Amino acid sequence: MEGMEYFYELFRGLPRGGPGDNKSTRKAFSYLKNLPSEPFILDIGCGYGIQTLELARISKGKIIALDNYQPFLDILMQNAKKGGFDNKIIPKNQSMLEMDFKNDTFDIVWSEGAIFVIGFRNGLKKCNQLLKNKGHFVVSEAVLLLPNLPKPLKEFWGEVYPDIKDIKSNISLIEDEGFNVLSHFTLPKSCWVDFYSQMNKEIKELKKKYHNNKIALQVFEKCEKESNIYAKYSDYFGYEFFITQKN
């Protein structure tokens, strides 16, 4: 996408890379039972790794943090060092489209709001291969919460993620790809409100900085459109955490 540098600059200024909170990360992790004492974890699309750090706190395991944007990984490791977790986290600059791990490697594969990049079904297939027997895949995925979408919302999802499904359809897909669903829950609306509030503040400042830059302004306007869509239609969609186990 043209102007990605402005997109990345915007997100470097945010507390998180997307809607979420540590409470939800901990809640999802709490459903995992009979784990090894030091599980081997892959965090796909980690961004600058707020959830990676939380996983390091609660899991006692070793984590490979995978993202294809090195500045995010640098931020993660700076924060990991401050928190004393740098010996638990291994940064890996690689696209999730090019993951080269051996099959049956991980006890847990984790991905918050990122796996859609390769498609949910493709992500399920790949993660099933990467997991050990009875390993866990924990993922938050954009879902439809109500039917009969208003036309503007239908058009929005048609542009950004045509493959979005409701919760029931995603559970069927998960089971078709060789997983049992242990639990699932919807991310609180407060996570979205907090995220977009911070994003809009950052956009306001960046618009001043790039007031003569047409490409930058187009990037920021696209992000503002997403924020406005959520403000108007937040009852219709959200993120669903799916906590699953490989059959």
C-alpha cells in the first residue's frame, strides 16, 4: 500500500497496535490447561508486543515474537529488557506468509488481531501444522455480531476484509481444520474505544505535521474512516477470542 511509512509512523505512536488489553490476554490464557512448565510459544503478527510481554509474565515459557516490521520488534525488545523478559523473547523479522518453522514445534501459537492477513482458514491450517500434539491455538479474529449489516458497514467490510464471518461460522471453520474450541469470548467494547481514542489524538498531530502531504493525509483519513465506522456500528462487529486445542 502506498504511504505505508505514514501508517507505521501513526502506529508507532500508539500504546497498542490494535484493540485489546492485558486483562483479555490473561483471560484467554487462563483457559489453557495441562501446559508444560515452560511452554514454547509463537506470537504471530506481534507488532510491538504488548501481549507478548504479558504472555512472558504469565506463561513462564519461551516466546518467538514474529513480525515483518523491524522497528516494532525493536520497541518490543527495549520494553522486554526493561521488564526483565528479554531472555524469554526471541524476535523474528519474518512475514507470516513465509514462516519456516518445522511442523510440531510449538506448545502454543498465539495471534491477536493479525492472522486475517493470510486468511483465517489458511491461518488455521498453518498453525495446526506448527503445533505439537494437543497444542493450543489462541486467536482473536474480527467477527460479525449481528446480521443484516447496514449498507455502509457492508461496503466497509467488503473493502477491508470480505471474508469476515459470524462467531458460529468461525467455530465451524475451526473445527473443520482439526481443532476443538475450548472457549471463546468477545473483546470488550472499551478496548476499541480506548484504541480509537488514542489513534484519533495521534492522527490530529500527524495531520498538522503532514498538512501538505497528500499521500499521508489519505492514509490518516482511511484510519479515521475505520474509527468512525466503529463509533457508528459498534454493535455489529468486534473481536472474538477463540481458545482452541489441536485434536
